[in-house]
Amino acid sequence: MIPRTALTLAAALASLPGVATAQAVSENRVDVQTAWSVFVETDPRECWVVSRPTKTVNTRGGQEVQVRRGEILLYVTFRPESGVAGEVSFTGGYPFGPESKVRLQVGDNGFELPVDGEWAWPDSPGTDARVVEALKAGTEAVLTGVSARGTTTRDTFSLLGISAALDEAQKRCTN
């Protein structure tokens, strides 16, 4: 199952710092709050916040290794027409191992996220809500996954600005 967002990965990437932008795509970004960008799509109406990791460590057999990965992004999405309010998703930039889960740690709060291909997300709206509350209360989120090739990845995201970004996205996607 692909994450439940109409957002194309290219649209989010094109508006993040350090990535070339196309005019039409960058118009979807409506705000930036420290480490988090806010995007809005109007048809259908959808709002999301997204960030890249501040640190990434890849290990195999206990040793740090260099690996090729695609984009690594953490999202929270709002889709009022579908009743979605604060859906968390993560793409690790590689296919996760079959039957594996991504571990999301925010302070003392830990969550296991089921995976499908290169994506992971909480298993229910209730878990989404608990993750969002932890993100808003934390300073960093660490997501640890295992690739189909057996590489363990540990991606650290700054949570500076996430509360303001979430407030902005939610405000723009309130019915």
C-alpha cells in the first residue's frame, strides 16, 4: 500500500531547500517553519508538512557503510474530504526488508511502523494521533529501518518548527 497522499514525491522534493524547483511545483509550498515545509494542494484539498533528516547513518554488520538511497522524508498529511487529520508517513529511500517494521523514537515514545516497499506509516488513525503528539512535544525523531539488503538505517529529523507547521497545515485544511 502506497502512502495515502496525492502528493507526488517530486512536488515535495522540488520545494525543499537544496533541490532545484519548478515554478508550478514550488507554488504548492505555502510556508516554512524551521526544518518543516508546508504544502497545499487544492484539487482535491490536501495539506502536508514534510522534512528531511539532519543526520543519516547506515550500518551493516555493525560497521558504518556508504549506500545509495533515494529521498528520505517524513510527512504529516491532512485530507479533509477523506477525514484524514494528521496522517504520518515516512519514505526511507530504499525498499524495506519484507516483514520488517520501522522504529520511530521520539524521546521516551517509541512506535513500530509497518512497511510497504519504500514507505512506512502507523497502522491506525489512533496511532497517527499519538505519533503527532509525540512529534509536537519532542526535539528530534529517529527512524530506524532495515533494507531488503540487510542494511540498518538510522535517520534523525529535527522537530524544530513542526508544531507551527502542523498548525498552519491544519488551518489550511479545515473544512
